[in-house]
Amino acid sequence: MTADLSPIDRAKYIAARRAVEFIEDGMRVGLGTGSTAAWMVKCLGELIRDEGIKVTGVATSARTADLARQVGVPVATLDDVRWLDLTIDGADEFDRNLNLIKGGGGALLQEKIVATASDQMVVIADPSKEVDTLGAFPLPVEVIPFGWQTTKALIEEMLSNVEVTGRNASLRLSGTEPFRTDEGNFILDLHLRRIINPAQVSLVLNQIPGVVENGLFLDICDVLVIGSADGTVEVRDINNGTVQHERIDLIDSENLFVDIAE
Ligand code: 5RP
């Protein structure tokens, strides 16, 4: 029941419900990772079941692939389909230009590959993710385990030459062990606070040996769907320059996939 959801989950659900309206019969769709994207995968499963549309999903993580199969979304690999019509994913931060920080869930590498291989990227978020300047959320950087401490030192040295207000990097842990991405890599979280020139930071990070990819998604997002707990939704289209305000009418008895474990 929607009334049982916390305000934040309600907002994420509203964004997801609106975003699946971008999906059309026959599309190849990139499936993001994270709690907001999980709502979208569940809504897509419902759409496939209720309306009989045919969709091929390409997951951005093993856990999204598991969830997709569980809710009846057919899953293929990116190598199977090569190019996608649409990707729908969450974000940790977005700014007014629809630039993003992603990777809080550790899936930034596959997320960036999949989003870049898509004609359109739709990002779903709740209003708390909006910032004036990217960087309050620690910037995730995927690095290979070999020599990671040297890579970290090189990153910290590089940070002294770019316009940011914090310069600490920390290894992401899972319990007492380093967190491992689906590719077996590590994540360094960069506590930058304010990233004045995201393009410069992204470029120099990716030139450091050992860095696989960083969580800045610049000029990749086309449409941002911001859901709110009161059922309203804002749809910003960066290409058309439009901002639409809509309302999603929720039926209180709506089946919210209570039988599906994420
Ligand atoms: C995973 C991501 C997620 O999209 C991001 O962390 C947002 O997650 P959530 O929707 O749970 O807030 O980038 O790597």
C-alpha cells in the first residue's frame, strides 16, 4: 500500500512510476542500480505483465539483473544488444545542468557504460538529491586493486591542482574488507565538498593509471524525473529546455510488490 511507504520511498516510487512511461514496446532498456532504480524495475515488471509490452533489459549490476528476472523483465547483456533506446537510473546528486554524481551503490562503471550506450538517459530522483554545486556527496572512483594506495596518493596529489574544497580520499569498506565492485575492483570515495569544474576533475581523474572510471556523469542525462511524496512529479528535459509539473494518482490499494524481495 502506498500509504505504508516512508515519504522518501513514496517519492522514489512516484519518480519510477512516471519514468517507465518513457518505455515503449520493443525497446532495449538500460536498468539502473540502487533503491530508486529498484522501484523502476518493479514498475517495469508490472507494465510487462499488465500491458504485455516486449522489452529487453540490460542491467547495470548483478543485483539489478537478479531483481529484473524476479519481476519478469527479460535480461540480455550489453554485448547481445550493443545499443539501447533508453536507460533509467538513479543518482546520488544532480545539479541544474543535469550533471550527476553516481556510484553510491558501487555500480558506476557499468552504469556509465550502459548510459553512454543509450539514445536517452532518464534519471529518477527525489528532491533531496538536488545541489547547487556537485561534491557534497563523496565522489566514487573505481580503481583496480593492484597498487591502489599508489593510485590514491596520485589522486590526492592531483586534487591539490584542481578547484575543490575538500581533498580526502577514503577506501570504501564492506565490513572490515574493501568493498568490491561487480568487476572485482575497489572504490575510493573522494570528499571534495564542492567541485567547481567537474569536467576538469573527471578528465584528470581518468588519466591516472589505476583509475578505471569516476562517478561524474556529465552531459549524459537527458531527462530528470523528480518525484515527491505528495504525488507530484517534475520532469526536466535538458534538450527541449522544458519543465513539466504533473501529478501521479496513486490508488491506495496499489500492489507495491510486497511479495518481492529486493
Ligand atoms: C549506484 C548509483 C545509484 O543510482 C545511486 O547511488 C542512487 O541510489 P539510490 O536510488 O538508492 O539513492 O549510482 O551505483
